[in-house]
Amino acid sequence: MKPSHKSWEAEPLLPNMAETSYAPLNSSFAFATSYQTAGGILPEVSRTVERALKEGKMLDVVYGVKETVAALSQTPVNITVTGDSGNGMSSFINALRIIGHEEDASAPTGVVRTTQTRAKYSSSQFPNVVLWDLPGLGATAQTVDNYGEEMKFNMYDLFIIIASEQFSLNHVNLAKVIQRMGKRFYIVWTKLDRDLSTCVLSEVRLLQNIRENIQENLQKEGVNIPPIFLVSNLDPLLHDFPKLRDMLHKDLSNIRCCVPLNTLSGTCEKIIDEKVAFLKERVGNGGSEHSVCIRDDDDMEECVKTYRLKFGIDDQSLQQVAQSMGTVVQEYKANLKSQNMHTLRRGDWRLRLMTCILVSVFFSILKYLPCLRCCVAWFRRKKHRRVLQLVAQDTKIILKKIGKDSISPPLT
């Protein structure tokens, strides 16, 4: 159905496409996403993670984070499918669910408008997800804002805007409203089978032109470019459907877990900072030999190992973490400055300056001057505190990776 608005015309998509020259489409979408969900963190799990972090038991932190993600994965998520009437929204829902139109649980489809009110569907492909099929926009004279209020846009976590034949003003306005709400959305071009059968262009050029047309019409109205998928509702396993399902699974995890895990991450970083302040105070109260169990205060290699052990990022702990996450330990050690004293010095100019030969010789001479031994002790504490700070930074890096890998497990 053609849009009812006459004051603005979307650029034609299929006509005269062979005469139009386009720049290559950038496949890396700069899309600012705000995930919103009602899911929270189980208090008992949160306390377990905090206690394990205080005790430097990183493997227990992993178990706690995994338990949190498992609990959050049960959080219901609402996804809505919207667009212009006649774009194949109900057919898309059936294709996404990989069920036939003739099945009892399928969304009703037809050449005329079949969805008169909101309808919800479930799918074994996406557990704990409600798929909402909305009446198409454009069949009435109502504005997009009124449509959004009537269709209760505020209750949805993710939007899928369906288009076919042309990318109209209604589609652009829907994208603007959803972006204003800070919600995640996709653009899905359906009926690709018909486009391929009627267009004289090559398949590659046709797909490129469709993407670029959508992108240009969104950019004209200042809309950030979302993920764009080109599919055929008749072939739910072909074209961009596999990519769409993969991204949807990832976004479902983010929607459920992003905010709660960010909250937990903030709490963990606060615990690390408090632990750093506590250990710095103990180091400052006199040699670290008795306060933090370092046998030789001047052995900086031992210092690095001791602090890594206290924060639970020593080699053995990282090996256990990697095994628990189903990956190799190098994945967790690759970005760490504190693998040893050499890597720590290489990654931090301050520590490199503190431990350079000239400075080391200078302070070794001061040790033999009784009146200046306090300066030597002060400088030693300075080095210890710097190492402590760097190990704490590495601990935060490890925690972020644990959280990320718990949501989207690394490929092995």
C-alpha cells in the first residue's frame, strides 16, 4: 500500500536503478544503542560475587557472573514488528519463527490487511520472547506519534521495522520515534524474492541499491543507520535471515544482561578501589614484608606476583577462569600489563622511570646513608603502590572480559 503522505516522497527504489550511481555501503554501522530492561540482579548472587572479589577468588566471581546471566536469561523480552500495511509483517513473523502460514499457531496473512489489533506470538527459536504483530501504519490518517501511543511503544525492548517495494516516509518517521526513545531497532526488507525475479540488475547490485536507498533516506532525516537485513519471507533460511537471527540472539542477551551487569561491574570496580586503598595504607605503614606477605621488598618481580595473587589474576587463577569460560588462557592474559615485571614496565612509563638503572643505582647508594634511608623507604613504597595500581587496573580488565564473554561466549 502506498503511503498517505504527499508532502515528502521517498526516493524510488526499483525504477531506474541501473541509471543511479552509488558509493559502496559501509557495513560497519555506527549505531548508539540503549538497552532497557526490567531485569535485575539476584541479591544473593551479587553478594557472592562481591565476597569472592574481596577474597581474590576470581573463579568464584566467574561462577557468580554466569549464575547471574543464567537467571537474567529468563527475563521476558518484548519485540515488536511494525511498518506500513501490506509490507508482509505477519509473514515475516511466521518466517522468523520458521513455521508455515497454514499452521495453527501462525500469524494470519493475506493480500489484504489481516492484522487489525495487536497480536502476540511465541517461538521455540527465541525462548522467553514475545513477538508482537502490530497493525500496519498508513491504513489510517493517524500520525506516527499517535500510532506509537496506541500501540504502546514504551513496552517494547526492540523494534523490527518491515519494508518492501519502497522505503517510505512512514518508515523514516517510525525510525525517528524509536531512536528518540533510545530503543534498539532493525530495518528488514522483505519480499526480496519478488525483487530478484522482476529486476534486470544483478543480485549483488540490487542488494547494494536497496541498502543504500534505505541508508540515504534515513540519513536525510538525521537517523542513525541501524542493522539492515534483506530477506524473503518465502525462504526463512536464506539471504540475511541467518544473520538476523544471530544478531537477534546477541541483542536479546544484551537487552537482558547489559544494564544489570553494568551495575554489578560498577560495584566490583568500587570493591577493587577500596581494596587498593586498604593495601596502599598497609604498605604505607611500614615495609610490605609483614603487611602484604612479600619476603623481599626490593624484589619487584615478587611484588608483581604477590599483588596478582591477592586480586585473583595470577597465572593459575587465569587458567581456571579461561577453562571455565571455554577458551584459552592467552585470551585473558593478552591485554594484561602485569603478566610479569617486564611487561609491566614496558606498559607504564612511570614504573619504567622508577626502576631504570640510574634511579636504582642512586637509591642503592642512599641505603648506606643513615640520614637518607627514609627516602629509600619512601621510594620503595612509591614503587609498590604503582605496581598495586596497575594490577588493580588489570583486574578490572579481566572482570569486563568475564562479563562480556558470559553474555557472548568466545569462539574456540
